[in-house]
Amino acid sequence: MKKKLLSSYFVLIFCIGVLFVPVSLKWGPNFEFHSKKYVPLWQLQTDFTIDGYYPIHEIDIMRIIYEIGIVTLLIYTLYLILKNKK
């Protein structure tokens, strides 16, 4: 049971930290906001320009920390529930 929970925890953390990274796309001399989305890490490099400026991806670190904290609390709660049933 512990190994399954731990492996599922690591899979979720991998998804949050590598596959679904929250980023803001900003561009221009004043770093104007363009969009906010979830992207894999390998898509953070862009080849296109917006009005002659290369867009900059800003990773939302606080959102990642909150998501990892929420996943950790959920897995720990699930562990405590399953531990008490035995």
C-alpha cells in the first residue's frame, strides 16, 4: 500500500512539475501580459515573435508550490485513512 501511494504521489508531482507547468506569456518592452496557460517544460522555448518581440514565459512558482502542497495533503490524508482501516 505504501509503495502504491508513494509511486502515485511521484507521478502526480512529475505531472505538476514537468507536464503541466503554469506559465504567463509576456512580451514587449513593458512585458505586457498576453496569456496564462499550462504547458510542458519543453514548450517554454518559442520561435515566434509578437510585434517584433520575443515572448517571455514566466513560471508561476507560487502556484506550483500550492499545487504540490495540495497533492501532498491529499495523499497524506489518503494514507491515514487507509492506515486506520487495517
